Amino acid sequence: MTRAEVTELLFRMPWQELKDAARQARCENLGHHVFVRGLIEFSNVCRRNCLYCGLRRENHTVRRYCLKKKDILAAARTAAAAGADTIVLQSGEAGRNPEWLAEIVAAVKAATALPITLSVGEQPRSWYALWKEAGANRFLIRHETADARLYAALHPGYTLQQRRQAQESLADLGYELGTGFLVGVPGQKPESLADDILLTRDMKAAMCGVGPFIPQSATPLAHAPHGSIPLTLRVMAVLRLAAPWLNMPATTALASLDPTRGQQDGLEAGGNVLMPSFTPRLRQAAYRIYDGKARVDMDAVRCAIENARLTHTLPVPADMPPKEIQ
Ligand code: SAM
Ligand code: SF4
């Protein structure tokens, strides 16, 4: 697909046709199964100052936390028992002791026997190698925007080139790479979304999260409008056609803007992953990357998957009678 073709699909193809094509591509390439990643947001400490994010260093209204090893392990066990197929350990970008995280990775792996995904930002290659050695399998680090000028404006002191280098190091080390980007972040030209789609395809990412920008009241972008849901869904659908192998979540940001249909719509636009949070409730409020962040729990996940007429292997909760098998 050329840039012109991607742009044509993005902005001109009738939505029903685009959505049907994306659904078909997802089914042909990946079947009807939805993967469930158990997200544990283990720390909100961050040294960066991304203009859009509520965890940015200069937000002094946030109460910073880092979960203890025992609490991370308890959350991971809960996620595994609830049916998560992967544990995702996410945090702000901190220069913490890399051995500590290696120990956590090894302990979570031993406790759950599940693949581990890390999402802890740009770090030295030697740290990535250490965590790989400890058992981490995948790494989520979004390129955020393929527009280098916009990237530099949104991430003071950092460049898109550095971000891409971090992604390349991770791929070299044998991690399955997850990228992603924002839709509707201030300063984004809609046509640059075609570049995001092509960059994701060309870097051979295994995963890609496409989420609408949502303002956070304690950031410089507090008063900017949020990204459009219909455009986010169109981008997901075109991405599914351009890179049919991708694992693509229906993001929590979609659920936050539309709690009743956001996740289902994301699955119907070609998504095949959901990421419920297992972060201890007391800490969830302090991981406020944007305002109105939804808590995506297992009931919401089941509901979205069933409404989208897809399948899962989640256990039936004890207080729910088993559904009739058809
Ligand atoms: N610190 C790590 C990093 O930046 O890669 C991982 C955690 S960070 C909170 C995870 C993702 O949240 C980012 O990649 C970014 O795209 C998304 N995010 C942050 N602020 C957001 C906002 N205001 N609206 C939508 N997504 C946002
Ligand atoms: Fe920190 Fe990630 Fe938020 Fe940027 S997006 S401020 S790196 S937590």
C-alpha cells in the first residue's frame, strides 16, 4: 500500500465498507480470538515531561508511588487467575535500579508461567538485555507520532530518532515489539496518520496501540479537544488492512471516551486485544495519564468480546451461571 492508497482508505472509503474489510482481514489472519493482557501499572514515577501526559515530571499534583514486589506479585496472580494470557508491567520512565525490575520479571514469570510484556520507556540497551535475560518477552514503546517535528514539540529534550533507536535495540535483542500512536494530539496533521500506519507496518511491529488523545487537567494541553473516536476507529481499520498480522488493542482511551461501546467498537474496527487493569484500586487514581480514565475490568472485557461476536477463553466467574454452549 502506498501513502496515497492509505490516505484514500483513511479519508474517503465509506465506513461500513472499511469496517467490514478490517473485520474480514482480522478473521482471515488471526481468527476470532481476543487476547487479554493483564495490565499492572506498577509505578507512576517519570523523568520525562511529555506535554500530553498526566504523569509528566512537572505535574506536582500527582502522588507518586512504586508498588512493592509482593503487591505486584499479588496483582499478577489475580490477573492470571482471571484468565489473562500475558502480564504487562507498565510504569513512567524512571531511572530506577534495573536489577530490581529484573527480579520482578523473574518472580512474576515464576508465579504465573505467562509471557511478560514490559512498558517502561527508553532505557539503556544493557537494561533491556538484562530484563530479556530475566524472562521478559515483549516490550511496548509507542512511537507516538511519525511526524518528527511534532514528536520533538511534544517530548521536550527527545527526538523521534532516539525513540526509533530504542525500538530497534529492543527488536535486535529479540523482544516482540509493540508500537503505537496518538490520534488527534494537538499539532497533528490528519494526513500524518498515514505515515504512522506505514511506519508501523515497515518496522514490523508485532503490536500497535492506536488511541485518541485525551486531555489531562494538570498538563499544558489541558484545554485541547480530545481526539475523535470515529477517526481513531478508521485508523485502526486501515492499519488492520496495511499490517494484517498486528495484535491491536481496543484501547482504554477508547473506553474512557465511550464507556458503553468504546471497546466493542475497537474490536469491530479490527482490534483483537483488550487490556484490563489489575493495578491495585488504591493506586489507580494516581495513574491518571488523562482525565476520566476508565477502569476496564474483566466484566467489561467479557461484555465487549461477546457483543463484538468474538471468542475468548476466560473463566466463568464463580457468581455467574455458565452460559449455555451453543
Ligand atoms: N512511560 C512509558 C512510555 O511512555 O512509553 C509507558 C507508560 S505511558 C503512560 C503509556 C502511553 O500512554 C503512552 O505511550 C501514551 O501514548 C499514552 N498516553 C499518555 N498520555 C495520554 C493522553 N493524554 N491521552 C492518550 N494517551 C496518552
Ligand atoms: Fe512519562 Fe510515559 Fe507519560 Fe511520557 S507518556 S510522561 S514517558 S509516563
